[in-house]
Amino acid sequence: MLTASVVLDPAAVVAPVSRRTFGSFVEHLGRAVYTGIYEPGHPHADEDGFRTDVLALTRELGVTVVRYPGGNFVSAYRWEDGIGPVARRPRRRELAWHSVETNEVGIDEFARWAAKADVEIMYAVNLGTRGVQEALDVHEYANHAGGTYLSELRRTNGAPEPYGIRLWCLGNEMDGPWQIGHRPAREYGLLAATTARALRAAEPGLELVVCGSSSSSMPTFGDWEATVLEQTYDVVDYISCHAYYEELDGDRGSFLASAVDMDRFIGNVAATADGVGARLRSTKKIKISFDEWNVWYLSRFQQRPPETDWRVAPPLIEDEYNVVDAVVVGNLLISLLRHSDRVTAACQAQLVNVIAPIRTEPGGPAWRQTIFHPFARTAALARGDVLATPLDSPTYETARYGEVRVVDAVATHDAATGDVVLFAVNRDQHRPVRLAADLSRFGGGLEVAEAWTLTDDDLDATNTREAPDRVTPRPLADVAVDEAGVTAVLPRVSWNALRLRRPSGSTR
């Protein structure tokens, strides 16, 4: 059996766990909104038309913040189409996803949904076809208390209290030639800076996210970040990262190591931002909002024939996820936690139906995809501080990333409760790994409160409407604890979580 080890130290704090790490994304794309979160007439629809089964799963998932309304959708969106009496709202061509947008759901409806789901809104403004004035208008509508035209319009439309949205994205993926309103880095940076200054004049305490590269494989990556931040450094708080991963050409070994690429991406963006800050002689640190990430079989989507008609909420990008996908998602969460000193907001794309942990059938049930489970368990268990997690692990060769570790892991420690949680993946496709965690620096006396693994003999197994619980976490059986620490046998291709606690009544 392969062996790996890690030494954990409560003093080796990386950063507090940011609750915004466990964000999601709802875009007006495919069935994410219509027959996703919203389906009037469904047996589980509430008085506002929202599916209560999806709301329950959203809360179970542990989502804390949701990015809205896009995504590519936002770059031609007219937010005012989605307010006022629904019967009077215009139907529009939606060019990003070749659909018809009915505008039945707009900012007021989404704010009501967010309140029911108990999530914070991250709102994206249109800097593709629009700009400063429209950003100020939607901010006035959403956040100004009253006494002005747009704030009073919100009150007339049924929302007497402002929404208090703190996080605002200055456009979406403006580096991408596919983006409506795409422009060069310097031009976008100037527009973003102007918009940021205007929004700060309206409400100084906002947190603003400027667009970074839509992928680290973009030919402009690095140069884009540097140029944009040179224009915006003093007026924004975050720069965004977006990354999607898939198994290509049967190269499962590289796919299982996708978090290696995420680590490098975060490190490179942080270094670039720090370089700009040094040139500007600034002591400020730009944070990273990793506000689009997931497994997405993009190669399959690109090979689909183009739509020949215009439909409302056509089914798009409804990937079905297997065991390996879930292990990769769990590992990407490990990467995000590991970088909690810089990544303090992140959004898995997306929440429902579109490359999503939750699937629905119109008029029918909702169920959890395999990737739901590592997200939900991580969101529930990660508390307190992220700890540096130095690993001694065997390695293997990958075609995409070179030599990588078989085991990847991160730990959290909640000083208030004494809980220590270790998240670990085994990337080996054939063998289990015995992982030993030295916990002696915690003073001993810990016991295993819970231990979970997500794996399966059939790595291609999925959850479907007919078998919604085919793949779920199950207790990790081979775990032993003593004064020195804990030892666990991680099954091949598995995501694992162990929570250790002080015994009840312990005075340590």
C-alpha cells in the first residue's frame, strides 16, 4: 500500500476560512433560472414561483453567496427589463446563449429568492454594451434607501427596504473575444476604473471585482491582469479568476490533478497583482474572486450543432457528473481553501441544471449530482482557520502537469470548538493510500467525530432521476487515532473528510 503523511500545527495558520469560498452562480442560461430555481405551477412552487425543493437543496449545499445575473448573459443585459409588472416586461433575444429571455425573473425576484435561500448576492453589471450610468442606475435601484426616482421605483415594485448588495462585478470575461462588448485590456481597465469610482461615490463601502482572465490558457493571460490592474488598483478590491476542467482524450491522471493548475493560476495572478502594487508603491493587497470554477465538458459543448431556433430556456450544458468529477471538485475546493489568504470569494458555476450540483426535471423532481456532496460536506465542516498542510506523498507523472502528488490535502482548525478537519484526495487510479496525520502539536486527546469518503467501484457511476443516491459519501471505515494523530486508508480515486474533536468533558 502507498503511504503519505502530514504534520499539522495549530500555530501554522494560513488565514481564516472565508464563508464566501462556498459561493455559487445563477446565470440566465439554459434552465438555471426557468425550471431551475423558478417554475410557477410546479408542485413544489411557492407563492413567488420558486421551487422549494431547489431552495432546500441550496441550503443543504451550504451556499453562502450567489453571483447573478451572469456570466456572458450580463454583457448585453438591460436590467430594467426585469422590473415592474411581469406582464409588461419585454421579451428579448439573448445573444450569448441564443435564447429568448422573458424577463419574468429580474433583480427583485432574485433578491426575494436569495433571502429565502439565505445567500448573499454578488451582482454583475453590464460593461459590454453599457457602462457607468447603467451601473449607477441599478445600484440606486438596489441599494439606495429611498427618496430618489429609482429607489422609489423599487419601493413601488414591492421592496420597501434596499437590498444592501455589497459585492459588485465590473462586467464579465471582458478579455474573451466571444464576449459581447469585448475590448482590449487598457480600454476595459479605464471603463472599469471609471465605473468603480462612480459606484464608490454612490456608496463608499462597496466591494468591487474587476475582470481578470477568463482562463489561464488565454493568450493575453498575465498581460491582461497587469494592464487592467494598472488602471484600477486603487479602486477595486478583487480581481477575478475563471477556470473549468474536464477529462480529455482519456487522460484521467491529468484530470485528477486539475487542482495543480488551479494552484498555479492563483499563484500567478497573486504574483502579478503584487507586482503591479509594487510598481505603484501601494501597500494594498488585491484579493482574488475565483467566481467561476467547476468541471465542465466544454469540448462536448463546442461540438454541439448551433441552435437554429430561438427558445425560452433551452436545455444547455447539462453535464452529468460521475465519481471522478466529484473527486476533482473536492480537490478544487482543497485548492481554494489552501489559498484562503488571497482567495476570499469563489463561485462554483453553476447552481442548477447548467454544469451544476443540482438537477431538476420540469414538473418533476430535483436531485443531487455527485459533485454536490464534496461541496456540501466541505462547506459544513470547514470552520475556523485554514492550516498550512505540508504533505509527504508519493508522486506520479501526468501529461499536462508533470510530476504531481498522489495525495492532496488541506486542514482547518476551529479554536472555539477544538475541531480539526482534514480534507484529502487520493488521485491514484488503482491503489489505496495510508495517510498518517501527526496531531501531536494539538496536545493529544482527539477522537474521530466523523469520517467520510466519496468513491465507488465504478468510477463512471452517476446520480440520475431514477437513481438519485447511486453515489453518496459513506463512512470511511479504516481510521485509527492515538495520542500522535490519526491514520486513515484513502480508497483509490476518492475524496475524504475527517473531523476530530475533543471528547465531551475534556479540559485540554
